[in-house]
Amino acid sequence: MFHKLKGVAVMCLLCAMLASCMPNGLLRVGISGHDEAFAIVRSNVPYYNLYDLESCHRLDLVKQLEKDQYGRALYQYVSSYFMLGGEEYVCLVICQKAKDEVAYYYEDYCYILRAESANDFTDEEIETFKQRNDWGKPLEETKMSSSSYTISVDDYFPSAETEAAIRAYLSIDAENSVLYYCFENNREILTVSVQSSENESRELYLMAYVNSEIVKCEKLENPLQSQDVIHEFKKQFESEFKNQNDHESLKQ
């Protein structure tokens, strides 16, 4: 009896391993060992909302495509994006380096994104992406942001206070709309997706959230090509908010 149970357990394990491997070389994140790619996507891809437990996202698919001579790694990462309608999306991600369970990357420019049903990235798109990430050049620590492999689930579950602030700013009610939002690595920057009963298409916004209120907002017209827009939004927010804080400090 013991041997039969042992045999069943081995077969179940083999089936699980086979199910985790895909014909195109992609592996489930949970067994791939590529936690650096997961950490970067979770922290810096603006539509990757972690509304359920982290373990669910360990079923995303990832593989390392190549490395340069300085240790940068290029990954292909596949996951569903509820903020974009629930479709599967393919993300290319570049990790500048990984050390002590921390991933390093260029904020806002560490990824490019396309729908899985769309055409593959062109050679030109991939080359431009690599150039923006200094592929093949010596590492530049001063340009890097970082994210730990481990997270607090509390950081990613929606807060009633935050949701109330978003709904108040956009003048939408809970009964007639579906709202998703997520923070990026910068905890004051929100990406917001809204779908109302009157309009089935989703509208996406970039928002700055400070002291329980929305202080800056911009609609994202082309979410798959929004890296420059998001980068500029952050720069403007930091400049405006810093100047405002400096002015308030002088008055006190």
C-alpha cells in the first residue's frame, strides 16, 4: 500500500512539473528561479495589479532570453492584466543586476509590452529597448532603481481610503463602475483602470496620491506605449510637489 501511495505521489509531482513547462521554453515563475523578473514586473510595469495573493502570480510564465557581457538579463514574461481587460500580455523585461534577493533596473524603461495575440516585437523595437537599458555597456549604478523579491501583501491590496479618493476625483460611484488600481515602486504614483456600465471600454489614468487625496491626474491614451508619458509625469510631480513642500516649509 505504501509503495502504491508513493507511486501516486511521484506521478502527481511529475504531472505538476510537466504542466509547469511550456513548449516554447517558458516556465512557471514559481519554479523558474527568475524571481528578479517577477520583482521588476510587480514593481514597475504599471498595469500589473497584484489584487490576489502573490502565490497566484507564481503561475505566470517566464524565461530568460539572453545576457550581455556585464550580466544584464533579458526576460520574456507572460501574464494576465485585469487593468487592460484581462487579456494575456507579453512583457520583455531587462534586469540590470540581481544581488541578495534584490533586482535592479531602469525605472519606467525596464519593460516593453504587447498583447499576446498581437504580432511579435520587431527587431527594431527590441534593439531600441536594449539601447535604452544600456545593453552591452558597463553597468551604471546611479541610474538604477531596485525592488526586493519579497513583498508585503498589505502593500498591494486595495485600500478603501485610496479607492474613495479615486472615485471622488473621477466622480464615479461604486454601483455603476469597475475600478482597478495599483501602485508602482513609487508609492505616490497610481495607475487606475475604470470600466463603467455606460462605456464597456476601459479608461486608464495616471494619478499622484498624497495625504489621502489625488493631487495630479493624466489620462493614458496609449497604455502600451506610455513609458515616456509616465516618466515625464513623475518628473513633473516630483518637481511640483517638492517646490510646494519647500514653500510650505519657508512659511512655517
